[in-house]
Amino acid sequence: MINQPKSILKKTFGYNEFRPLQDEIIRNVLAKNDTLVIMPTGGGKSLCYQIPALIFKGLTVVISPLISLMKDQVEQLLELGVPAVFLNSSLSYEEYQRNIKKIIQNEVKLIYLAPEALFTQRILSLLSSVQIDCFTIDEAHCISEWGHDFRPEYRQLIEIRDRFPSAVCIALTATATPRVQQDIKDNLRFEASNEFIASFNRENLFLQIIPKNDPISQTIEFLEKYPNQSGIIYCFSRKQVDELSIFLEQEGFSVRPYHAGLTDKERKQNQDLFIRDDVQIIVATIAFGMGINKPNIRFVVHFDLPKNIETYYQEIGRAGRDGLRSHCLLLFGYGDIRKIRYFIDQKEEKERRIANVHLNALLRFCETDICRRIPLLNYFGEKYSIQKCDMCDNCLVDEKDLVDITILAQKFLSCIKRTGEIFGANHIVDVLLGSKAKKVLNRRHHNLSTYGIGKEYSRKQWFHLSRQFIQKGLIIQDVNFGSLKLTNKAWEVLKGKKTVMGLLEEERIDYKKEKISEQEYDHTLFEILRKKRKELADTANVPPYVIFPDKTLIEISIYFPQSKDSLLNIHGIGLVKYEKYGNMLMNIISKYCDENQIEERPKRKSKISRNRSKPTQSRRHIIFGNLYNSGKSVAELMNMFQIKQGTVLDHLYRYLLEGNSLRSDGILQLSTIQPQQQAFVLENFDQVGTTYLKPIFDLFNGKVNYDELKLLRLYYLSKKKSGNINDSEISNPDKSNETYMSRKESGHPIK
Ligand code: ADP
Ligand code: ZN
């Protein structure tokens, strides 16, 4: 039946699967229950009211605060064959009258309005003359004074509900704060049971933070990775925006500035060029991004530190709305913290306190060495239970590159101590390298025992190490003076009670391990299609993404579809788009395939896009854990699922990490090493933790393989979880035997 949400999703929008919560939300609206939707940018909020609008007999009225967004939505809907109009001051008298006529004659399904327009006599009487089934309140946080974008007109919206009691109401926002959510519900008199809060995890965004050493070269190096792709670079000040955009332009990049100091006309022009893919990069202050919907922004660079996590999240959120992998890079410099502190200090007492709390949370996020999604989502009150997302720099550090840097840490830390904890990294590194600089000699620091003890490493390496020591919480940097101070953790390292694992070289990110990587596609065909799309878009005077999303072109360049059926199976091609562009596409594809002797490749109908975690995959570890606990052995699981032992163990490990208990019997039997060695490994887990296996692997000189270590880790954790790790099944080794001394004491690998 065409009226089913799922079939509209495919036939009109050309998508195969709902994104999380969309289906439930649509059903709830169709059942005429008022609905509050909290979903991050790019989550797919629009479909939640657009699909019901196509099913309802009457009209759906959409209240939206920005003219540019309304126009964009209506253009996209018309392109999909969905009759929609907007009414606002940007229309000429004739256009306005034409739209009114369409509404009266029942020719449209959706009408977009600004809130202030809604309460004019003219509109109210217009709406009273037709059947209205749904009021959609987009950007609903505008209702709340606690939101970042309060609009008093939104407060009046409750009146409209009283006037049209039979219309259901759906309110949507990407604002996560509970206070704002409550305000929306109170203002619109919503019941609690109809809230849908999606996860704020944007899993297609790759998050990376690097020390800001040489920002311009770092930015250029980054941009060179993404030729022909759209992106935004955020800067702290207008001056910085102007300078950077001029510089990048001179370097040959396609770039425009955007900030409040430009005229309205210049700003609009630069934004339009960007949206229409005529310009690749926008260098902007925070002012940029509110009114744009461009789904194919492939990267966001923070050239300067954002003010707080909320701003950061909002800004990176503009990338990758289309669900494809997008890269978010932040250059983290201590100078920037000073700048932000300076501005905070100008504020009133109360505001200053709040701003400081926010800044500190941001610094913790920047300096963490665990998965970045954990502190990020935590900030929004969401628990991220996966330990490794495989889509952030910290998760992609290759474990094999981690080495024991305890001695280096000790050198660095004691040098801080001996110079009185009043110097910054520069001076400490000078002393370690045995510099003859006056500032060193004048302070008689050449007489210190730490003078010149770090010569085997370069200045650059020492700086990189010092960043890691900060990230690992061994030192803190005074944000006003830049001086380094030791923490309690540092003392444990100095006393030899703690091992430090880290990287000797910078940027050891293994991008190949990324969970969502770019799909392999035919770049030549993609470029041909992209050019054609741009021509069509220019002729129709709309942005290219309104014609087709990037993903459509990518899928075509993977599968080379050449029949009606296979084109309709491509992401983003519904019936109307097929009618409009099907023949043209098939001509281009067939010609290309003929010339290059390429054949069409089948795309399985039920294939879920690679950019979504497949529910079956992501829940597999739970199935494994439950089966194991119910008595199945590892061997039985291997047989049942036709997989290797290591894979079963990985699933069980993940099951444990998510807080579940696992029975511990049956694991140790699989181990093939000596009980004494087993005991030694287990003992070392106590010392070095279980996150990384590399230290123990090194301790055995690689003679105990990772599978074995994984097995023992699983055993160790399952015991620990049940609270009886000491109640080991292995005969307790004699602690006095030197072989079993912990690594710190022995300092040598076990033979
Ligand atoms: P939001 O308003 O939450 O920021 P949008 O409604 O603009 O998000 O959707 C973001 C992008 O994702 C749009 O390009 C939209 O067409 C696309 N999209 C939405 N739902 C789906 C889906 N189920 N499958 C594929 N793409 C989708
Ligand atoms: Zn991560």
C-alpha cells in the first residue's frame, strides 16, 4: 500500500531504511499523539513530519524560524514531487497569491510559515477554511528562554493548538538540554509519554584533536586530503577569518570568508556560493551555519578552540548530515585558552563562573586519552557504553605503536620538579636537551641532574611527549602562565609505582581501522555525474544536493545501474526522481560502462547502508554473552556461527565491557600456556590494567600471543566482575620466586 510510511520512504524519498526512531515517531504522529522529537542535526527530523503529511488527508502546517530553511525544505520537497509551499515576506505579491490559491484548492500537503505570520488575521482565516491535520513546530527550542535562540513569537503557539484542537502537534529540536525540553513540553502542554530522544552520537563523524603547533601548515596539510570537498573552518575572530581566507586563497584553495563584519549581501553571496558547490571552503566565525542545510559538508576544522562543548558539538554537527564519513579536526593550543579566559574575565561574576565550568569541561574533552565519544556524550547526559568507537583519534591509535615511556616521563617530571614547577614546556625541554641558552645558564639549570638527560630525543618529540603527559593527567598546565605542575599521579610514576604507555611519534592514526570509511567507488564516473548534477542544479536554480545527495552519485559509481529496477534501488532515487532523471542517468552510465567495459554490479535490495551500524551486528555480542552464560561453550559458539575462537572471545569481551557478568568457568581451559605463566599474566593485569595488552605482550617478548592474552584477560575480567579474582583456579605461584616479580620490580621480561 502506497500509504504505508515504509513504502513512502522508498517510493518518494528513495531511501531503503528508516533511521533510528523515525518509524516510531511517524507512527505516533499518525495515531494523532502529540510528539516531542529530540534528535541531533542530521538525525533525519524532517521525514518525521513529512511522511505523515503525505498520509494525512488534510494539511500539515510547519512553523519554521528561518526563511532560508523554509525555502530549502520546499525546494527539496518539490524536487521529490511533494506539493509544498511557503508563505513569507520573500515572496512577490503574485507568488504569494499563487500559493494561497493552491492551499485553498487543496493542492498542497505542506505549508511552511514563520511564527509571526501565523497569527496574522489573513493566515488565521485561511487556515480556518481548510482542514488541518498536523502542526509541526520545527526548531522548537525557540520556545524556551533557556535555549540559545529564544523567539517570543514561539510562546504564542499554544493559542494555535486551542484554535485547531483536532490537529496533532509535533515539535522537533536538536537541543539536548533537559531544561529546554521541559519548557517545550510545558508550553505546548505535551504529555510525557510521547517523547522521542535519539542518541546524540553522530557515528559518521571522525573526531580528531591535535596540538596546534603550526596551524596554517596543519590546516593546509589537512585540506589537501579533501580536494573538491566542502568544508568549514571555524576561527575565533573576524581578523583571523580574513587573514586565513586570504592566505588559503593565495595557496589556490576555493575559499570565502563569513563573519558579522561583512555586509549582508556579501555574507549571503558567500553562503550561496558554498551551498551551490561553487566554493569549496568557508572560513567563518561562529556566525556561520545556522540557516544552512547542506548535507554534504565533509569536514569541519576548528582552527581555534571553541568556547565550550556545546558550541563545538553544534559546529561539528554541520558536517555529514547525509550520513557519510566526515572529518572533524580541532587544533588545540594553549594560547587559545588564554584568549578565551581573557574574554570570560570580562564577564559578570555569575556568568563568569558558568563560562569557566563550560571551558573546563571542554579542556577535559580535549585532553582525554580515552574514546572521545565518552566525555562528549557524557556532557549531554548520555552514557556511551562502547569503549572504542573506532571513529576518533584516540580509538585509532594503533596499540602496536604504544611503547613504555615511563622512563621518559620520569625524566620530564623530575625536571619539572627540580626547576620548581614554575616553567612551561619550552624551558623544561631546553633543560632536558642541555641547551646553552642564557635563560638556562642564568638560572644555573645546567647544574641540575636532569640537565641534558633527554638528548636522544628531538625537541619535537619532547613536545609531543609532554602533550601526552598532560593528557594522561600526570601534569597540569597553569592556563594563565603556562607553567607545568605535577599531579598525584605523577608522583606515582616518579616512585615507579605506575607504568606510562604512549607514542613516540606523532600522528600514529591507523585510518584503515576506521569503522566508517569512504566506500570504494569509480571516481571518474562520480565526477562526470557531479558535473551533470551541477548543470541541472544551476538550470533549476537550486543547490546541487536538492537534485541528488552525494550518496546517490557514490552508489551509482559503485553499482553502475542500467535498468529502471536497479536505479530505483539506488539511495535517494524515488519514483519522481526516476521519472525526471532516470533516462539521463542511464545514458551517462551506459556510455561510461561501454567505453570502459564495466558491467553492472548487483546491489542487494535489503542492503542496509554501510553508514549505519547493523542492528544484528551490533547486538551480536549480547547474543554470544547470553548463550555463553546459558552453558554453551566457546567451541560450540564457534561451530554455531562458523567463526574463529578469537572472534568469539572478542564478542564476549565486549559483552563484559558493557557491564554484563560472564561465567568464568570454561575460559581458562582453553589456555595453552603454563599455569605459572598464566598466573604471571593475571598478576600483571592488576598492575597495568586490561585496556592494553601490549605491555604484557612485550613482557613476554612476544612469546605469548595476543589470542592467549585476550583469553586470560577475559578470564581475569569475568572473575573480577564476580568479585573473586583472588579465588583463582590456578595454583598460586610462589611470590618469592624472582620469575614472578612484577615487571616494575624485575625490569626484565620473563623468559
Ligand atoms: P535534521 O533536520 O535532523 O538535521 P534532516 O531531516 O535534514 O536532518 O536529514 C538529514 C539528511 O538525512 C537529509 O539529507 C535527509 O534526506 C537524510 N535522511 C533522512 N532520513 C533518512 C533515511 N531514513 N535514510 C537515508 N537518508 C535519510
Ligand atoms: Zn573513540
